[in-house]
Amino acid sequence: MIEFHLDGRSGVAPYLQLIQQVRHALRLGLLVEGDRLPTVKEVVAKVAINPNTVFKAYRELEYQGLVTARPGVGTFVARTLADQSLAAHDSLRADLRAWLDKARAAGLDDESVEALIASTLHSRDPQARATAATPIEEST
């Protein structure tokens, strides 16, 4: 089962953070069709959030066709977002860990790493995208 967390410093609305976390878990195969999401009461107890915020996130996920609410039973995953073999993720995750080690060695903190990834991912410069897509080279 997914465990939610909120970052009050992110500038992202709490309900959107919940939606993003569910979508990421669906994309990575951590949640699959039929899995139950935590109840609103469980989420409220875990992350100290208003129940209406959780209801809003779950309603939006239902509107997107990702979950189905079953009154009195819970909210269940209706479909996944995994679009390719999860085996490929293992190799990419290892490459990313190596890159993160290099970023940490260069003195970058979490916020700096996230900013670098976001700016590269959303760059309109095709060269920056191509560079971001190349494999990490081994240091000699």
C-alpha cells in the first residue's frame, strides 16, 4: 500500500501532491489494478491533513479513471500507468543512483538536484534534452 507524505515547502497544493504520488506509483508499477488506496481516515492520521483535501484528490483520481470508489469498502486502483517493462526501470534506477552520487559529491542538496532535473526535463533547448538523455559516463 502507498504511504503518502507532504512537503509543505514545495509550493504544490497538498491534494496535488497526493495525486502526483498515486500517479508516480501507478507509473512505476508500485500500485496495480485492484490495489486499495489508504482510507481517508488513514491518510488524515498519517499526514495530518484535512479530510476534504484527501476526498478532493481521490475524486480527481476517479475523474481521471485511475481509481474507483466503492462505498463502504474503499478506493481501488482501476488501471495502471506503467507504459513499459518494469525491468528497464532497474537499469535506469542504477544509472540514476550513480548520477545522484556524482551530484552529491559535487555538493548538490535535494532541492538543487530536483531543480536541475526539472530544468533539464522541461528545457526547450533540444541539445539540453539530448544531453540529459545520454547515459552517464564512467569517471576515470
